[in-house]
Amino acid sequence: MSAMLLNRRGLLSAGAGLVLTALSAPARAQKRVRMVVATGGTGGVFYPYGGGLAKIFSEKVPNLQATAQVTGGSVDNAKLLHAGEAELGFSTLDSTYDAINGLGAYEQDGKQDVAVLAVLYDSFLHVVASKDAGINRIADLKGKRVSIGSAGSSTESIADRVLAAAGLDPKTDVTRDNLGVAESVGALKDGKVAAFFWIGGVPTSAVRDLATTGQPPISFIPADAELAVVEKKYPGLYRPFLLKKDAYAGLSGDVAGLGIANVLIVSAKAEDSLITTMLDGLFNNLDEVHKVHPEARKLSLATAATKTAVPFHPAAEAYYKAKGVLK
């Protein structure tokens, strides 16, 4: 481990305590604590949401300077937190579950020492196809070139699980491209892929722009049949999600599919004082948080404290219990 990382960890550990004592200290003696918010790609929801939180923390929380970092998404974020290179990150619940158990994309690196800070909103598994590709169900992806998300991403993980649930071999029955959502949209426009997977909030800007232009015309492929199989194999992680017909331009009806909770995650070893400071930063400025993105409007103290298959950081659990929203 590098000396730079060790020094950075030491600074953050010391700084976390300063956040809470800063209000009683003389202004000239206060030190500004720096933190990194690990978000996602620029075409998704994590990026604007995380950028908004970083701005709120920096402007509203005394002596805290937060910076949003573009990342590959959930898997990158858990690894950054585990390595001490970020203090707060966005993730899907299934990816976080895999992280703490060393499964899926984390098999090579092993278990990641992370915990949940808050439950945010549900993402929808977008399975988007060119209308002229003859794809009406997941099984129709057989033999097609498909973007299954960035390598090692939560999108790739759930795409593989859904393909398998449809009776396909994820490794051999489709020609795989590992692209983020913005790149997937570009590839679909250029005719380089017939379809793409994306697990993200509604609306996701890159998908919204694609649907609005109508070039090429697209279809949203249902995944409700596969959900039943995936739920049985991975209990407590996935849930039904009905994409309303007004969510994106061109939809003629609702689309039944798969949803997954998104969470804010932290290092399981993070100082209790820093956890409390971040939660106060969120809920003391909730009106500002709601302006960050449409999905941010779903955040409340009660929903943040929803129990999941992944444990809260102990300080977060104590915070929610003290607020009376967690038993």
C-alpha cells in the first residue's frame, strides 16, 4: 500500500473528528476535511446525483469539501471505498451484496469492507433494442451483438443473470460488448449493437435523449418473466418494476421489468463522526437534495432507513434508530 494512500487515510480519519468539533472551535483553527464522492458514468443518474450531493456538502456542511468523481459505477465505487480512495459512493444493492461477500465481479479481489449509509431509489433494468432487430423478449437476444454494460459493472452482473434466466448462455449465446450507457446509446445509433442493457434510474439522460430523437426507433424489452427466476436464485435483491409509458418518448404502454434498490455506501471502517456528519448533511438539506435529480425526490429519512440484505454502517443504524425510523 502506498505511503500516499496511508497518509490520505490518516488525514481523513483525523479530519472526520474535526467535522463535529469545528462548530465550537475558533474559525482560524478549523481545518477543511476533504472527501471524494464516487459516482458513475456521465450518462447515468449516479453522476448528477453525486455531483449535487458533493455541492451541497461543500456549501452547507461546515469545514467539509466534497468532490464528485466519475467512475465505472457500483463495482468501482465499492473498491475505491475499500481501498480508502473515496469516502462515499453510489451502488446498486445487488452489487453491494456481492461486494461484501466477494461474489461476481469481486471474486478476484475478494470481499470489500463496505456498508450501507442510506437507501435511495429503485433503478430499472433497461433492455433497449432497435425496433428493426426483431427482439421482443430476452430470449430473442440469442445470436445478437449486445452491450451488456461496462466490464465488471453491476449492469453486466444483472445482464448475465437475466440472460441465464431466459435460458441463454451469457458468454456464448450473445456477442458481448462492454460499453457504458452513453457508449451503448452511440453503438445502437451506429448499428454496431442490436440492443443494450442498462441498470439505472428513470429517466436516464442518455436513454431519454435516444428515445426522444427516435433515431433509430427503439423498443424496451420486458424482463418480468426472467425476474421470477432471478428472484428465486437471489432472494431479497430484486423486485418488480413497472416502467410507465410516459417515462420515455415513444412508449405505447407500460413495460414490466426488474428493479433494484440503489444505495449510498461507505467504508465499514469509516469514523462514526463522519457518518453522522454525512447523514446530517443529507437530511438537514433535504429540500436542496430533492432538486439535484428527479430520482433524488424519492429520498426521505424513512426510505433511507429501509432494511435490505446488506447491513447499515453501525453509526448509520444508530442514527436512524435515534430518529425513530428504524427499530
